[in-house]
Amino acid sequence: QKEVEQDPGPLSVPEGAIVSLNCTYSNSAFQYFMWYRQYSRKGPELLMYTYSSGNKEDGRFTAQVDKSSKYISLFIRDSQPSDSATYLCAMPRGLSGGYNKLIFGAGTRLAVHP
Amino acid sequence: DTAVSQTPKYLVTQMGNDKSIKCEQNLGHDTMYWYKQDSKKFLKIMFSYNNKELIINETVPNRFSPKSPDKAHLNLHINSLELGDSAVYFCASSQREVDTQYFGPGTRLTVL
């Protein structure tokens, strides 16, 4: 079982729809939860991050963490064609020496059609 | 104004060849990374350097050798290329290990 599981999709929605993207994880030590967005043929860029449980909102995007279920979500309201990208969840895992490494989900490919 | 840059953008080569990918960041970050993204978009860390010191070395074949001449540069040399090495390789940097990672545009490597 992978540490971070994410449905790769693809997910196709009409413009204006509410999109829900999800990841589950197995390591209860994860504290930070990140969402990266990757456009086609580009590098990933950080979209949002949250610490521990709860919600965080940024414009049309809301990140939600439920540590009891080891489940995180990213909601996109009023989705736009420009939101079409692959969305990757990521969590830093602590290593000895105080370092961390990011564990990524497989990424969900989202297509928003006009 | 490119934050993290990589060269080349595309690399097509034959099996058995040796090739290098270069990465530079102008963000003043202390930590740099190499990731491999396979055809299914799965992004996996290969190496991480902090102030030129290797801190993460995943189970990567020793045909892959990273080199950090200074903290703004992290290069990746690959010996005896194999078909399975075909992927997109991303360089990234962050101020510290827990901070936001900024990714380069990627190098698409195709081994024939």
C-alpha cells in the first residue's frame, strides 16, 4: 500500500461545477498537507497547504483535512477551463537529522470544459 | 527572472549513453532536489541536497549521480542509460526542507 493514495482520474466537469479532489494517507505522523497544481508540460506549483486538521480557503479553492479518517480534500468552486491541470497532494515525511521529504500522490487529472 | 531553470528541456538519446541534466536556482534557497515523474505522472524524489550536502538518496540505481558544485546548482549525471530511465526529471528548491518547493520546468528524457 502506498503511503499516499490518489485517484488519477481523469475527471471531466463542465465549467462552473464544484470539483472535489481527494487523497488518503496511511502515515498518522503526517502534519502538513499540500496541494500542488501541474499544468501540462510544466513543473508542479504549490497551490495550498494546511497544517493538521481543519479547512483553509483561498479564493475559489478550499483545502480540507480530516486526520481522524486520514483523508484530505481540495474543493474548487466555479471551476474554470484554466483550472484544467493535474492536482497532486503531497505530505512531508520526517527523516532522521530533522530533514523531511515530500511524498506525493499519483495526481488527479482534471479537465474543465466550456 | 526564471526561479528554477533546467537544461536541456528535451533529451533524446540511445541506450547505453551517458548524459547530464543541469539545474540552477536564483532564489537563494539552501535545499535542492531531483524528482522523477514517470508516464503515469507519479512524482518521486531521487535526491536532495542541503548546502551542497547530500541529505536524501533514495533507492536509485548508482548509474545516477548528483553533483552540487554550489548551493545554487544541482546537476544530475546518468551513466549507461536504459529504456526505463525515460521520464520527466524535475529539479526543485526550497529555503529549508519543510518549506514550499519550487519546481523547474522539467527535462523530458527519452531513451531509444
